[in-house]
Amino acid sequence: MKGIILAGGTGSRLYPLTLVASKQLQPVYDKPMVYYPLTTLIEGGIREFCLISTPHDLPRFQQLLGDGSRLGVSIDYREQTKPSGIAQAFLIAESFIAQDPVTLILGDNIFYGGDAFQRAFNEFHAGASIFAYHVQNPERYGVVEFDEHGWALSIQEKPLEPKSNFAVPGLYLYDREVVAVAKALKPSGRGELEITDLNMEYLKRGQLKVFRLNRGFTWLDAGTSTSLHDASAYVQTIEKRQGIKIGCPEEAAFRRGFISLDQLAAIASRMPNCEYRAYLNEITAEAKEGGQDND
């Protein structure tokens, strides 16, 4: 399975911060925001990435992440000249997707806890899969209703009378038919190719699977100034209390076996003296003490 990180858009909700840098390059506590979705997909076993952003911001992402080889992955970069809906990503990345299944993650969504995504990736065969996260105010989100077997019954976008309390977070899995489905979509009233409309097409086919995220799972949308601050506070609290880092792609790549212990140590050695380097050195030392294989 391949992975798309959608890091485009105007970032208008974070103005004037986005006059300085793209929304997905803003700091969430101690890391650029894009580190979090990248880490989520690496933890799920994804090794081939396509990052989509604006022509203005794309060079900054390339400077930050490079070709991905230091993490044992590959990163392709594509321009989104004009934001026209989440589903537009599949048209931009058509040649990248080719004949493979693909997962798309929104660059301002932060996930933490559990192995739900990894299980969904491993179990995925055909159709589409989305996730359901219990929220107190479902009318603010895309809402999914599903049966006891995990098949979607309905999807509503910011409904006045929600049929459930389960919102759909910004991570989606699709088979290779997604490009054809996206091409057949008609723009919505706001002129965009809506991800909800794409999911509705799979629902009509009886091919929309829903994975319910447990109550211990955390989903944060860092798309506004307030939510960006809240996300930073949450990450800081967890990291200080547990002594771990959320959204550390180097650690995730090592845990998944994408890079060796020597490679992880080399990555850390090239960093300036900082808390991030110290953390990677701790991971390296613990792995050596535990006799973890270096291959």
C-alpha cells in the first residue's frame, strides 16, 4: 500500500501564521506538524509516499524531508496549484498510485494510541475503509453510521441531526479504483471534489468498511490557532509524563525495521545538541542494551 500526505490548502484558518510557513510546517510542540502524519503511516508499514502541497511550500517540505531515504522510505512530491477538495489528491497522484491500493492522510491530523491503523492496513483487500471516532459534537464533522459488522450505512457532512456520534477523521484507505471514482465525481456547491462524495460512492457499492477507534485513542485536528495550541499542549503533556515522543519518524522507521540501529545512530549524530537528538540517543542506547538486532 502507498501513502499520500495532503499538505496543501491556503491555511486561512491559521492566518497570519501561514504568511511565514505552511500550516503543515507549523510547530506542534517540538516538531513540524507534518512529522505526525508521516510517523502515523510509517508505523502502519507504509514505505512509498506522495506529499502534495502548494508550489510555494513544496520546496520547504523537500528541504525538510528530502527523498525519504534516510528513513528507509521514498517520498514523491506533487504540486496542488489550486485547492479543490480532498479527493483532488487522487487525481494529482494518479501516476504515483498506479495499480496499488493507497491511504490518504490529512497533513493537519494528529493520531496517537493503539494499533487500529496498522490492523486496518493489514486487513485491507478491496473497496474503501474509513475510521469512526466518538465525539461529543458530531454536527461539526462528517458523521458515519455503521452496523455491528463494521459496514457503513450512511455518511452525513456536518448534519443538523446526526445519526450517530461517530466522526470520520482524516485518514482513508482505498483500492486502485479510487482514481476512476474520483474522476467521476462532480464538484460540490463550493466547487470542490468532496471526500464525503467519494466515500458515498463506495458506500453505494457496499464496499465502505468502518473501523471504530477505541476510547483510549486520540485524534487531534490542528487546523486552527486554538486547536494548534491544544495539540501542542497535549503532545507536551504526554511526552513529559511518559518520556516518549509522539510523531518521531526516525523512531518509527527504526521500530518498523526500515532503518538499522547504526543508521538511527548516524541520523542522531548529524543533529545539533538538542532534546530531539538526546531522545534518539536514548532509543539507540536502549536498543543496544536490549540486544536488538542491527540488521
